Amino acid sequence: EDIAPVGMLFDETPVFSYRYKGDDTPMIGLIAQDVELRRPDAVAEFGGYKAVDYSKATENARNVGMLRLAA
């Protein structure tokens, strides 16, 4: 719920703020369906819910970021 874009990673993967249904705690992260388009191996499904493996999902962004920082 309350999904709103807040920025993007170095590889242009969008980052969102959101809340889980029934929970008032604000979260920031990646949307599994967006990650799945770029890195299907970084998304798994558990009990009908998709989950992001952030180490895989952000690997390209870290590599691009390192190259940008070194330039």
C-alpha cells in the first residue's frame, strides 16, 4: 500500500517507499515485479508472495556505481 517512487539505483532500477497491508511501518526497497524483469533469478516466491534477494538484485547497480565513483 501507499507505493511511491523515491529514486533509483545506479543501474536505474526504481526504488519505492511502501507499506505492507495491515502494517503502518513505512518501508523502502525494490518491487519484486520490477526486479523480475531485469533479474528473474533475484526473485523467489513463498506462499504466493514474491521476495527479492537484494544481493542479486543490486549486483549490477553496485558494479555500475563503483565504475561511476572511480571515474
